[in-house]
Amino acid sequence: MSRKPTKGYFVRGQFVALGSELDQELKRELKGSADMSKTDLKKESDRLQALGENLLTLRADLMQKLDLPEKLQDAVTDAKRITNFEGLRRQMQFIGKLMRKLDEDTVAAVEAALDEQNKGSAKGTLSLHLAEQWRDRLISDDDALTAWMQMDQESDVQHLRALIRQARKDAQATQAQERPGEAVRHGKAYREIFQTVKAALNQDADADDTPAEEDPT
């Protein structure tokens, strides 16, 4: 006589039988609602699992600001050391289980920290692109140095002008020696112009982010 199939659902590849202890635990943990549909239950579980996995990429300074349970912090630290695929998979499942035990405020704090890190990465990428544009413009356009000095009056104009001249000489020498299909090589002056421009742009960005002091009057 064949056995009647057990009814249930899958959460991250694990079968959960309806009415089982794990089923009841998941329902209690996920917003305490016994009326959640199986689809909503799985979506919420997957969301928390993904948040737990993203904790492995969170910067240390942002991680320290989170009031996470010590057990979860240790689990994240251990996961970063695991190189075995199956071992890491099991560890991530464990982290997901711990994430489902967090209260809503802590989960929101984790999401906010990850958003802050992502915004910082996007801002850094934009700053690099802007520095690259200014570097190329300074080397190719004689009027660019005047425009740059109007924006950053603290730059050492004599040193920057010397770097531009050297970068142009290096570019001419490289063009005469380069072969078809060979990667373009740039000299030291080319890189120094980029670093100078990037440092100035970052300094301006930091100044813009500094909160203005209130007028004492």
C-alpha cells in the first residue's frame, strides 16, 4: 500500500511539512502570523536569507553600528573563513535561520546599513569617472587648466602645468612606439595628474557633506 504524499513547501531547498514543528516555528518567526500564505512565507524567508548573505559584504564600520546578536555576528565571521562549498551553503542556511529570529527594527537597521554602503560605492565610482574626465581634459585641452584653477584655487598650478607637459611628451613617445593591438601604456605624469585631481575632488565632496553650523543668532 503506497504512502500518501506529505503536504508542504520548500524554503531555500529545504522541505517543510505542513503542521510540522519547523512549519510552526517559521510562522511564529515571520511576523507572528499564522495566516500567512505559503508564497508570502517563502518570499519573506528568501528576503531575510539574502540579507544575511549580504552581511558578509558589509564594511566593518557599518557592521559595528548594528546591534546584532553575538551568535549572528560569530556566524557571519565564521562564514567568511569557510572555503568548502557545501560547508558554506550550510553556514548560510544557519545565518538565514538566525536572521528570521531578528525583530523588525534590527532587520530595518541591516537594510539601512547595506543601502548606505551601496550609496557610498556609487558615489565613489562617480568621483573616479569625474577625475578621469578632468585628467583627459587637462592633457588634451590648453584651456582646461584655467577652468580647473577656477574650480580649485589651492592647486599648485606650476606643478600641475609641468605634469601636463610631461604627460603630453610621454603620450607622443608612446604613440611612436606602440604596436597594433598593444595595450596603451601611460607614464608617471599621467597617473599623478589623476591622483591630484581625484584628491581635490574628494576634498570638495567631503566639504559639501559637512553639516553647516547653525547661526548662533
